[in-house]
Amino acid sequence: MSFLTLKGLSKRYGDVTAVAACDLSVEKGEFISLLGPSGCGKTTTLQMVAGFVQPTTGRIYLDGRDITDVKPSRRGLGIVFQNYALFPHMTVADNVSFGMEMQGVPSGERRKRVTSTLELVHLGAMANRYPRELSGGQRQRVALARALAIQPPVLLLDEPMGALDAKLREEMQIELRALQHRVGVTTIMVTHDQAEAMTLSDRVVLMNKACIEQVGRPFDMYEHPNGRFSSTFLGKANVFEGRRSQTSARVEVGELFLPTSDTECVGSLEYIVRPEKIQFSTRTDALLQGVVSARVFLGNHWLFQVETPLGSVQLTHVNAGAPQAAEGDQVGLHWPPEHARLVVRQGTAAGVQS
């Protein structure tokens, strides 16, 4: 059995389903992100694991023990909230010590853990300061230290970097991942930020409308989305509706036939191409023709929008010193067949080529 298991977990509030039949297995030492839009059920799922919300149905197992009905204070989990929830009248050291006091850890052991944990998050010199004297990033580290000091079997992070500015957020993502690697604690984080989820996670759990849409390693999910929602929420994607019969090597999209290396997916399909996979082409074998309607400079890359017979297509190119096309230019678009992903359109029967 996995270290943490959610089995048929659901939560309903009257006629509203917040989480529907969630099944998830987390290995010891894994970093898992619950990713999705507001209202998808990710925070409710985390709160059920923490014990703050009682499931309507389903069970939660931690290291083989059923903790579904165990009080939050007796689960021993480390929790970091978005607002950090530090006690303003306590010093950094006292904040970190608080959870251990609640556990009844002897004072001598508490002092040792406070010192070692603050060193772990690079705040050893600030033990006697108060939260108001710290920056946002430093307060976040104090919250992490307090959660880690109780030596939890699982660390729960609820939008832990939501209060930080963009630059500090990126810095703290790197620090958090390095810290989790050093400590080796099993971690579950709630976030709506796709980049954050892909940066930090061993696996991403993508949720939508109270259900789990897809679970996988960030690279695998990005390169092999299982549908329109997965492809457009985890990165940008061009998604076209098409069809393919069992005998065709191409997908019929509108009046065009687009290539793919997929040999199995047939019927009514979603044809998905990531913007960075598309190149401008002056060759006669361009797959699409169009007009550049917008061009945006984003520092390390250019973003283009091209109007085509299939609608608007987005593509991105690494900034090599100058853009490859201007607004109003007539352009051809090309991509290798292996970079097109096919998934059966939702609501249609799946087909497999024999």
C-alpha cells in the first residue's frame, strides 16, 4: 500500500459536490501538487487530508492506518497556510516551538529542533525577531520551519506562495523544492499556478469540476495531455476538432488533412499542438497558411497569433535577437507529425485501430 491513500473520497454540501470520488495514492517522499481552477475541489481535498473537513464518503489511509475519523491535532501533519498564520506576539523561535509544545515535546528537545530547523531554512540568525520584522519570504520560511519542526509524516501546503510577488515566488519555489529534497518529507501542495506545479512536483494531480482529470509527472502531462482541459490548463495549446477513420494516416480538420504519428486514436478527435512546436514555413508543404494578427515580446521568447482557416493559432519562438514575422505578414505554419497529440473528444466513443 502507498504511504498516503485517498480511497473514494468525496465531499458534498447539500446538492453541491465539492469533491467527487477521489482516488489517489502518494508514495513516501513524493511531492504532489493538486492543481486546478478555483472551485475545482483541490482545497477541500487538502482540508479532508488535514482533518478540517469530514468526508461525505471515502477513507484516508496514512502508512496503513485509517485516519479518516482522527482529529486534526492527532494526525501529526505539518500545515502551511497561504497567510502563514504566524503568531505576531511570538518570536520566530517561539512560533517554531509552538507545535512541539502542543505535542508535549520536552523543552530541551524543542530547543534543539528549533535551532536545527531554523538553520535548515536559513533563519538561524533571526530566532529572536518578530514576524512584523521579517520580509514575506522570511515569514514563509518561518511557517515552513514550524510545520517541519514537529517532524510530520506529511507536509500540507495551501497556496504557500500566494502572498509573494512574482520574483520572490520564483526564488522560493527553488528553495522549497531543495528543502523538500533535503528533508524527504511527503508533501501535498494546493496551487492554481501551472508553472509552480510543474517546477515543484514529482507528480501533478489536475482537478476540474470536483474530479481528477489527469495524474502524472509534469513532463508527461505536458507532452501527453488527455484532453482539451488538460492541454489548455497545463500550458498553452492549439486544439482543433477533427475526425480520422481507421484507414487514414491523417486527421480531417475542417477542409484540411493534418498529419500525426498516432496510429491508434480514431473517430471524433481533439488534435492538439503546443505553440512551441510550430514553426514558420515558406515551403510548399506548409500545413496551414495564415496572417499574423498579433506579435508580443515576452523577453526570452516571442508570442505570435496567426489567423488561419482553422481559426486563431498561437506559436512561440525563442528570442534569437529579432522576430521572424511582423503583424500583417502572410505566413505558412509547419510542425512535425510526432508533435501532434490526439485524444478522443469527450462525449464520443473511443476508437482503436485494429
